[in-house]
Amino acid sequence: MRDQTHTSWVWVAFAPQTKLIPALRIGPRTQALAHALVHAVTLALAPGCVPAGTRDGLNLYFYTLTAHFGTWRADPATGKPKWHVALERLDGQGIQAYRRRKIFKVERRLLGGQREDLHATLQRLGFTGSTNTACVERINLAPPMAARAWPP
């Protein structure tokens, strides 16, 4: 197991068709960093815009996305404010399972919106319409091994 105290990740949100990067963060895989990345994305979006997207199996995104895209409404029973997640939020998740360092299964989940709407939106943007993680990359920025000399 790697020493997690020295591992950093590059978190990038981008539009795959234009390669525009509205947000980038570097740090650990934590809820706080996921929240910071999505918050930065919301600041770059037009008011009222709810992005559609696909992502990998990291659940930190789900909690952050549902916290950022929605509205406060009065609960009819109590009259107290209650958070309602935006119904127009389209969110697909592709979870890759590996065996011997090769992908052998991809489980696709729908976490927001209707499957047909997500499929149509992805096709309208020029993609196949399938929920996948082709545009999700993580770069491990762990420090190099001290014992290794370069060039090999």
C-alpha cells in the first residue's frame, strides 16, 4: 500500500469537446477538495446552468454535485426550508473493474436525471451516448522513489 500522506491528485473539470478547463485543483482525494473543484466550476458557469456529465466511481463527486445544484424550498408539512436537488441534473457514472491490470467489466449507473435524457445530451455533444470515463484521468503526483537513479 502506498503512503497516502505523500500522494496528491490533479483534479480537473473540463469540457471534452472544447478542452476548456473551468477548474483545476491539486491535493488529496477528500470531500473538501471535491467540493472546492465543483464550487469553482459553478462560479465559471452561467447562472442557473446545470451541467451534464459522466464520471468514475468516486462517490465524493455525488455528494458535492447534489450540494451545488438545487434549490431551497419550504417543506409543505413543516414550513421549514429543505434542499431539493435539481431535477435537470444529468449525472452518469461508469465504474471500471480490473482483473490482472486489465478492465474486465464496466458498470454503468445513472445518478441524476433520466437515462434517455443523458444519452440524448451526450449524443448531441458529439459522443456515443454511453456513460463512460474516457475523459476522466487522474495523475498520481507521488514523490519519486529516492533509491532510483535516472537515467536507468
